[in-house]
Amino acid sequence: MLAVLHAREDAYGMNVRREIETRTDREVAIGAVYATLDRLEQKGLIASRRVNGDGGSRRVFSVTAAGTRALYETRTVRDRLWQGLDLPVLVAKFRA
Amino acid sequence: MASHSPAQPPAPPRVPVAILGALLPFAERSEVLADLAAEFAYRAGTFGKPAASRWYWRQLASSAPSLTRRIWWRGWSGFEPNANRMRPGGPSMESWIMDARYAARRLVRRPLYTVLSVLTLALGIGGTAAVYAIARPILLDPLPYRAEEGLVAFWMPFDWSEQEFLYLRGRVPGFSEFAAYRTDNVLLDRGDGQVRLLPSIFSSVELFPVLGTKPALGRWFQKGEDERGAEAVAVLSYGLWQELGGDRSIVGQRLRIDGQPRTVVGVMPRGFWFPDPTTKIWIPQPLRPDNRSGNYAFLGRMAPGLTVERMSGPMAEFVRMLGERFKYPAQWDKTKNPALTPLRKYLVGSLTPALVATFVAMGLILLIACANVAALMLGQVEGRTTELAVRSALGANRVRLTQQLVAEAALLGIAAGIVGALLAVLAFRGLVAALPLGAWGEAATLSWSVFAAAMVAAVLAATMVAIAPGVAMWRGNLRHVIGSSRTGGIAGRGGRLEGSLVVAEVALAVVMAAGAGLLVRSVAKLYAIDPGIDTRNVGVLHIVLPNEMETPRRFQALREISDALATMPGVTNAGAAQILPISGDGWSSGIRVEGDPNGEVTTTFVRFVTPKYLETMGVTLRDGRMFTDADRTSAGTTPGIIVNEALVKKYFPGTNPIGRRVSTGFSDTLGVVIGVVNDVAEAHLTDAPGPARYMLAETIPFVAGGQGVVFRTSGRDPATLLEDARQMVRRTIPGAGIERVSTMEREFATAVGPARQVMMLLAILTTLALVLGAVGVYGVISHFVNRRSRDWGVRLALGMAPSKVVRMIVARGTALVGLGIVLGIAAFFALARLLGSLLYGVGASDPLAMGTATVVLLVVGVLAAVIPGMRASRTDPAIVLREQ
């Protein structure tokens, strides 16, 4: 979903794949991307529509309001879990 | 070569492109492939084409699992992304999953239809699978011998002697290997007080070179081990080796077999059998050139390149050699009709007709079941015409609608396959017991092939079920239906497809009923044969006297056993003979009548018995007297002989035989005829009465080890006394083995043979076929009636008599059934020869059997049509017409 947001207006399958690939530095399969996007669409977290561009018709994804809320909640929960933990201190402890 | 020009970007490898294309939904296919191609081109430019190709393959490899999962998930959930609304649908698998789900829902909503269809199909599937699983190892699996096509059995099995074998050994023209064997039972003493009787083979050392199977452990017999004085050795079956502990050190150990220590030299591999799966031990027979008693069968492996058809030359030479050496008398000239039988036919040929007949019957049941379910489904399709027409109007094409039917049939098939496999497991044991398999029945084991067969049958059944409704859907003009469904079905289709299903069902049922009818008639005729003994209230024990028992002690043992049994409560008489009647064994020897110059040129049956044996068997005295205990003392010198009527007719026509002297057949001694009894079917039930002599056991200087002991009760069921009798024999002669116990009635049933067992099965299956057929006729006719209820309503409203409505409907049913009967009888003539060898006293085209089958089917068919006819005649025109 974050990758869809990053890809902005050009959030079609291949671009989403590329976004994830560059940001995680891992090779990602196009099939896995489409399967995941389908699931997210079914849950109503993202939506897809057809956009006719220069390369023909494309399925373009966008994050829905429900998706944004889910992202916000995930982020909040994670931040809450991190509260009170100092990462540099933890890393230093392991190095020692 | 355009793809290699610098202007064109390099194309990705074709195979992964095709596979990915197949896994993607229509709407996304070109888009995703184009994007991948673009990235591929970029990578090829940057990192080189091989690296780009590798990347493309990696994309396929890691995409395929998630895409496959997506197909499944989409098919199951029916999810369609918003963007693909205008071009829905994915790969064909997706629609199949969707249809299967839809079909499953429909089936769950119609439990009666579903359960009926599944059970009907499962009956056919289970039965067919069970018979297949029994028949496959016997009829289809390769025999456990090397190059079985080269193996043949010689004519007149178990009629050849050691003398003949030794003369022929090593010089049989046209054969590379040649062996003789005979069957016997041996007593294995395991040293723990338990003596077991094991079916065994005594053979010349060439038996295994002929069969070409190597032992799993140890070795086969060596040259010279079938000579007198050679070390006593034996080869065990895999099963016996396992029973004895399965220790590899068994080779070289000694077992006590028939009271004599024998060294085990080998163990045959698992799955090996000869001549049937019950044989446990193979022993080399010390062969004597002077032994002329004929109880061997000859087997041979033809020289390379020869076939049975091309053996006439070598056989002519073989016969010439035989004829020259052994000047056979005309009565049993072995050179007369030489014939070689391929080994498979020789070993399992007798089982074939029964198995094939049962398999065909099961297959017919399956076909009838398919026709029934197809008719049911057709009814469902007709009931859904409006729904289907609407779907078709909304854009569903016929392929898709048919696919839905096929999915429904496939689901029914799968369910029926599972239920059928369970039924097959249940039916397997029952069928093994019911089929005349003999030694094979004991060896039949349930294997996964039952399930495999059930699944194959289920797939076939589902396909057949889907055909008729599929054709109906394909043919009908669905859009037209929307219009006609409200205005009336009078002009609707005539239901010809349903009609043909009924015709097919009836035809199949006729084939079964006629087959069963023929067998019933045969068996009735067999039962009507008078075996010459009173089979009621007679218990039977097949015993084996210990080998080490001396002959005089054996005479005494037989007397002691008979006397002991006679003292049991409820027993009136007891006796023994070396062979019991109708057991198929024809012990005979030459006869010479004093004063007749012809000498010993003909033979009669001979039976060595105890004094009370004939009375126990219920044989009737016609003249003279029966044996008494006093005859024992004179048996060695001037034995009393009782003869049967057939003997009198042949050797003493028109004269009184009492007091005349005839030879005993085993020495020069002449005996005196003391009595005449009625003819008894000594060997086979269906044989014409043959001359027979009965003598006391003491007449000849030896006693056969195997004896048939019988006792007659005073009305009590002898089966209830068998266990006591067994104990009594054990107590009287502790070393005696008891091979099996039975009653004379059971022995008689066995003698009636395979026809009886196959008849029982066919009768059950025919009942099933009739029920299924009746249900089919009823279903189709009642559907026909329902579809036209408006038609009847209008006719009744216009003044047609209700009885005429019934007549019209029954006439239609009768016409269908009649056509089915005609076709069925025609089909039966084509199949009747399958039963040929099981029939006795009736021709394959027996009019009575045919007539009965016709009448039964006609009655069942008409009855099945009357019920819906009655219903139609009671149609209330007001209600039907108001529905419009």
C-alpha cells in the first residue's frame, strides 16, 4: 500500500513492483504483487480503475479512505510499541 | 530475423511468456506482459540478454505459485476487480472452480436428487471396481514367469506317467525346456505338535528352468535331485517362508515334511505362484522309469521363434515318438488328439467366463445407473430451462452452460467414486466368496487398484451422465424457451432424448435378466441331476493319515475312525472311501470278467471303502447284499465286490452278476460280486453313469493317505456335528491331519460348480438392474407427464375420458419398454457366448429364459408408467389452466 502511495498517479502493477524492489532492495515477482493487490482490493483497502494511457489500457491502483485509515493505525501501533525503546542503545548493547 | 535488428527491442523468451499469459486474467494479460517485456528490454540493454532472460525466468518461477493461488481464490470467491469489470473472467480453471462451487451449492440444495444420483452411480462404480480388482491379477497381470508367451501345457494334464516323461526328457522336438509336475498335499511338522497340510507340487528338476523365475533366496533344484537316492530338498513359497519366521538362514535348514527331513534350498520371490497362489512348497519327485501311474502334467517352453500355431511339425514328430515307444490301446491313445494350451489359458482359463460375465453384468449396472442419473439430470435441466435461457440471454454462451453441467456431473462422479470405493471394499470380500475362484479366492487381497478402478469408473460415469443433458442443452433453442415457457408446452419437445435413455436402460436390463434366466435354468437342471446318493444329513471330513503309518495300521485306523464317529450322539452310520463321489476324481483300473476272453482292456471306477460306507452315503442296494465286517477277513483272498447297475449293463447284460468273478484291478486276484447298487456320479455330476466297483479297503495292499470320511445323522444338521467329529478323529488317531470338513450338500453345491455361484450373483445384480430400470422408466414417464400437465388439463377439459389419458401414457411407456426389449434381446445374442461354458442343458438362445426376461421387463415397465398415468388422469383442468 505504501508502494502504491509512492507510485502516485502511476500506480500500476509494474511500477508498484519496481517501487518495492528499489525501496527494499529485493527482487519481487510481478505475480505476487498482483495477487496481493487483488486481496487488498477485495478487502477494500485499495481500489483499481482503468486508465487509458500511451501504452494502452492499464489497471491503476489507489489507496482508499479505509486503506489510509489502516495505514495510519498500523503506523500508530508501531510507534506506540517503539515508545521508550532507544535503538542505538540496543545496538550498542549487542555489539558489546 | 526482425527481432535481432537494432531497431527492435529484444523479445523475452517465449516459454515463460506463454506460461505467464495462461496464468493471468484476460483483462490484465497484455498489460502485464507488455510491462514485463519493457523491463526485459531495459535489462537486456543494461546487463546483457542472458541476465535479462534469467531475470524473466525468475519472475515466472516466483509468480507462478501466487498466480495459481489467485486463480483458485478468484474462482472460489468470485472476486472481480473493479478495473476489470468490462472484461471479466480469468483462465479457464477459474471458471471451472466457479462452476464447481455453483454446482455444489445446487446439489446441496437438492439433497434427494444428489443422494439418489450418488448412490445409484456408487452402486455401479463399486461393483465394477470390485470385480475389476479381483479379475485384474487373474486375467490381466502378467504371469510371474519369464517370457510367458513361450510356455505351453500339454494335452491330457495329470494323465502322463514318470515312465513317459523319462522317455521324452531331453528329446522333445520344438521345445527348449520340458518338465513334468503333479499336485499333492504334504504334511509339514513344525516340531511344536502342529501338523499342517500344505498344497505342494512334486516335479522334475526342469520345472523352474521352464518357468524361468529365479528364487529370491538360495537356488532352484539341481540336476539329479529328482533321481532316487538324491538328497531330499524343497523350495518354499515366499508366504510360507514368512510364516516360518522370514529368516534368511532358512536356506540349508531342514524341515520335517511328510515325516521326512528335507533341506530347504531356496525361497521363491514374493508374488510368484505356480500353478496357483495356494501352493506353498515345490519338491523334486524321484522319478522311476518303471512307474506307469499317470498323474503328471507336462509343461514346456517352446524353442525360440516357435509359437503354438507353428508347433504342428514338432508335435507330429512328438506323437510319432510316443506312439512308437508306447503302443497305446485304442481306448486311451494319447497320440490321438495332441493339443498345446498357452499357459495362461491352462492355469486361469476356467475362471475367465465367470469373471468376464460378472464384470459385464457390473458394467451393465453401471451403464443403467448412468442412464438413470442422466435422465434425472435431464429432468433438472428441463426444470431449469427458464433460468438457463435467462442466463443465455444475459450473455452466457453454451460452452459455459455446458461446462456447468459437466461440473455438476463431475462433482456427482467424484462423490460417487468415493462412496463407490467404500462399497467396492465391502463388495470385494463378498464377491471373492461368491465367485468360483477356488485357490485364487484365498489369495485375493484388496489393493489400491480397487480405488484406482473406482475413480476411473467414476470419471467414465460422470462423462456418460453429462452427455445426454449436454446434448439437450446444445440442441435446444434456449432463447425460444423464454417465449414458450409461459404460453405452453404442447408444442414443446417430444422428450426423444429421455425416451432413448429409457430404451437403453430397458435393453441393458433385458441383457442381464436373460443372462440370469439362462443360468437359473442351467443350475436348476444341474440340481435336478440325481447323483445316486442321499446328500442330506451327511457330514464330510477330508483326512490325511500320517505318512509313517504302516498299511495294516491304516486299515485299523480307518475302522477305528468309522466306529468312533458312529458312536457320536445323533449319528447313525459312518464310513470312509479313498475318494468321495462328485469330487471330480476318476480313479479307475482295468477290469477282467472271468470267462471273458477279452482280458483287461477296459477300466471301471474303483472305490476302496469301509463296510458301512455305502449305507452312510444312502446308496440303494438293487440286488445281493452290502458289505459286512466279516468280509474284511476274506478281502485279501477272495474279496467281495459290489458293482453298480452301469457295470452290470455293460459287462453282464441280461445275466445275473451275483456270484460271478471279476478282477480287482490291482493284482491277479479275482473277487466275487456280492451285490448290485444304483449308479453314483463318482467323478463329475454331469457325467453319464459309469461302471464302478466297490471293494473293501483291505482288498489291496496299500491305503491312500487321503481319505474321505463320512457320517450320517438321524435328521440333525451334520454341520453342527463337524467340530465334534473333528475332535473325535483327533482323539482316535492323533497324527492324522484334517484337511477340511464339509457336508455332502455343500460338496454337491460345489459340484454344481461355477454356474451356481455366478447365477446367485447375476440374480442379485438383475434384481438391482430391474429396480434401477423401473425407477428410470418411472422417472422419465412422470417427468413427461408433468411437463405436459397443461396438455392433459386441456384435453380433460375438452372432455377426454381419464382412462384414455392413462392409456395414452401407458402406451408411450410400453412403446419405449418394447423397443428396449427388442434391442436388449438382440444385444444378448451377441453376448450370450460369454455364458456358454457356464450353461448346462440349455442353449444360449433358450426361449424360456428370453420369454421370462421379456415378460418381467414389460410388467415392470408398464407398472412404472401406470403410476404417473393415473396421476395425469386426475389432473384438475381448472388448476392447471389457472396456473397460466
